[in-house]
Amino acid sequence: MTYDEEFVYVGARCYIHVQDDYIVESLRRDYNCLRNDFFSIVLDPHTDLLSGFHFGITPCGVKRETIIINGGGGLMDEEKSWENKWFAEVIRYDDYWIAEIAIPYSRIC
């Protein structure tokens, strides 16, 4: 994870620990994160553990973003209608995949 004047950048290497292919039930944006393989990050710019921003991507490059409301206690509600422009790429290999994410500050401040 790093940043510059315009973006927060996140990179991740996600390993495959099963023999089968990835579980991706849909190529539709804002997928159901409980039924898909994915990598995600949660940003809590107010450090209140109650609100924030969730960004996720599947091994197939499908993106998901939500605003977190009523968080805390491990449970959170999400506002899924929040559509935002952020950038992400996925590169797949035989036994792992790499996610690269760039989130503009203007989307989270």
C-alpha cells in the first residue's frame, strides 16, 4: 500500500489453495461478496469504526464499491448504489492472481 498526491494504491498477491477454478458467480459489477472469490479493502477515513468505504475486485477483474454505514461489531450495512470511478487491474497466473488498485482521494474525502 502506498499513496501520492492524487491516489491511494493497493497491491495484493492472492494465492489459490484449491484445485478448482475461481468462484465467480457473475461478471456483474457490485457482485455479492459472500459468494465470490475476491480481494477487498476497507478505508475508515474518520477512524470511527462505523463508516467508511469498501472496494473489492474478483480474480476476473469485476469491481465492487460500497459506502459502509452502521459498522462496528463485525457487522456492517452497505450502501451499494454508490457508484464511483476508481481503477483496478487483475493479472492471473496458475497458482495466484495479482490485484492492483488505485483509489482517487476525491472519492473518499
